Amino acid sequence: MRIQIELEGKGKAIAQLDERNPETATKIFESLPMEGRALLWLEEIYFDIPLTLDYENPSKTAEPGDISYWPPGFAFCIFFGSTQPYSEVNHIGKVVENLELLFEVREGDRIILKPLK
């Protein structure tokens, strides 16, 4: 399962969903397209999505490129630098193309998530 992460007016990145939290990844993928307005916490982008999911295989750490779901905030998260999660997250995949684009995101930027078949 691959998704496109579009930063409106700035470009697109591609992410590959993986098996670290398969139920979470599948539910998010099946709910696409989705969009939100970027919020930033250090080198992490996050925004609320209309899904309420529980912890599956939570992790306290992240690597650059990880995409995750944060159950306490009902949020989709993209870790693009060395930032670690505020609290545990369900990792669902990795940005595999154009990770450097995410350094251009600013608070309030519109982000559109779409499935790639």
C-alpha cells in the first residue's frame, strides 16, 4: 500500500505502508483520501484525522521518514527529522520518495493524503 502526501503548492512525497501496525495502516489506507492543516512539533508534522483507533504495537521512538498514528490526538504524524514522539505512536509506514520536501512545511499548510494503486 502506497500513499501520496501532497503539500499544497509545494510538492508531493510518497510513502509505503508496512506491517508494523497492519490494522492501523489498513484502516487509514481504506479511509483515504484525507486532508488536514499541518501542525508542527520540532521535526514532526501532525494533523487530526477522522479516525479513532487504539494502540496496536506502540513505539516510543521514531526514525526520519516514519509515518504514524497517534491515538491520544487522533493524529496522522510524519517524522521528517530527528524528533521523537511526544508519546507512543503506531508506526504505519515510511516516506520513500521526497522526504526532503517535508522540511518546507509550515504551520497551517494544507496536506492531502491519497492512495496510490
